[in-house]
Amino acid sequence: MPQLLSNASSTGSAAEWGGGLGVFAAAGTFSGATIKLQFLCPDGSTWADVGADTTLTVAGGGVFVLPPGRIRAAVSGGPPSGMYAQAEQAK
């Protein structure tokens, strides 16, 4: 299970995603911030939003399907604090 944010206030580092169905979850003090699950596009430099289900403005989660690759939790707006986010393989 990739831990994407841990007590963070800004965009986290990229993590490897093994591919398939997953659940993205985030919590913390949003203070007007948005957290989006993003994936790295085939060009190796462009990050794209996964979709509306994994774009959060309050604590919660969403389901997604992605092929193997790199993912991250992108934070914008705010000022957020104590943000936690993870992606977990659905079973």
C-alpha cells in the first residue's frame, strides 16, 4: 500500500502502483486545499489527474483503476496541514 502523504502540507513524492483496482483515501486539515490522485503519463514528465472520484476537498476516499506506473497525491490551495493519503489495492 503506497503511503503518499504523511503529516504533509504539500504534494508528496511519487510511489509505484502495481496496477489494477484501488482505493485512494486522504485525511487531515484541508483548510481549503484540494488533494488529487495523479498518475505519471507515458512521456515521463506530465502528471495527470485520475478523476473526480479521487479529487478531495475534505477527508474521504474514492475508487480508481490504473495500469502499473507511478502515482502521487498532489496538494493545491490551502494552507493544509497534517495531511495523510494512501492508495491501497482493492481485494
